[in-house]
Amino acid sequence: MSTSKSNMSDLGQSLYAMAEQLIALENRMKTLEEGKTKVAFSALIEKGGAYGPFNTDVTLAFNKVFTNIGDAYKSCTGIFTAPVTGVYYFTFFYHAGGKHASLLRLFKNSEMIVRSSDHQTGSDTADNGGNAVVLQLQQGDQVYVRMPANHHVWAAENHTSFSGFQIS
């Protein structure tokens, strides 16, 4: 009988220790979730109409910002800088007239990652395009959209956008 009471006491202590561990893990998980940096942005380029073509490559400064959680996107430069290491999703869309060629490229630091383009045509009055990518970024990595020389986009009426957010 005393062995039985001893086993029950040991089981009770084990159960109590496991409950304490569970509470500690739940508190740790809650602290990690609360401290997680939240990053998301969405912006348009608004310049009043056709933007380009230019005789040099340009980084598009999407100046009409709808969302900038974490303040990682700078509308004056068009550059997103990763505030923390993680996995991020980026997308861009454009609208353009068919009179000139359209080409946008998304860069990570100085490396071109994805692009979207349409050729010049006399019979096509409008073009739309876009692309998306998931990237592993280190803190300080930069992501931006560039338009090469002799290309254009429509920079009015909420047509051309750049967005991104942290996945993990």
C-alpha cells in the first residue's frame, strides 16, 4: 500500500512538472508571437499619365502608399529594405500603352530576379503585365522594381503597383 501511495505521489509530481512546462512553453510562444516584426507594404506609382520612356534605366518610386506596416518601404526611393531576416512575397503589376515597349524587372540587391514585358506594337492600344516571387531575405537586403531605358508604364489611375509582405 505504501508503494502505491509513493507511486501516486510521484505521478502527481510528474503531472505538476509537466503542467508547469506547458505553461512556460505557452508563455514563450506568446512572447515570440508578440515580438515578431510585422512587415507589409502596397504602393502605386502616380505621375499623372505615361511614365517614360527615358534614355536611362530608372528605379520606380511608387509614391502613393496605401500600407507600410513596419516602415520598410521608402516611397521617395522605391526601395524596400528587409528589417529582419525572413521569407517575403513580392508582386508588381503594370498597365501601359502599346505605342512603346514595356519592361519591368524586380531586383534583390543588384540581382535581377523576375521580369514582365510586352513588345511595342502599332495595333495594340494597351498592355498589362506583372509577376510575383517568394524570396529569402537577410536583414538589410533591398528589393525594388526597375524600368530599363526606352520603356514606359502608365502612372495614373491606380494601374501600376508594387507590394510585398513577410511570410515568416
